[in-house]
Amino acid sequence: MSIEESKKELTKMIAEIEDASVLNKLLNYFRTESMLSEKQKKAIDAAIIQFENGEGIPHNNVMHEMKERYPKLFNS
């Protein structure tokens, strides 16, 4: 399939979407993809792979550690 054919197919598919949340997800995807550098995209992909391999640190643990290290930032 040529680039032009792919664009036409994609345009047709998008025009048929009735769910606003799906359209918003597509918009966010295209906006994010176009704003990130290749280095950023690779770093995000590596982080996702680490997370999928169970190498991530749970958010609650990170927040606990941050509050202990930098208590002044969390005193409201």
C-alpha cells in the first residue's frame, strides 16, 4: 500500500469514529509522538520494557522516599 493509499484509509477510518474518547486518544497520540525526540521515545520504550519485566518501583514507594528526602517540598 502506498503512502497516499494509507493516508486515505486512515482518513476514512478516523471519519467513521463516533466515540469522542477514541478521537481524544488518537489526538493525544499524534501530538505526543510529534513532540518527542527519538532519544525521548527510546527512553520511554526502555522504561516500559523495564516496567513490564517487573523492574519498576511502585509509585507509593517513590513518593515515600521523596517525602523522606525532601520533606520541605511536601509541607503544605
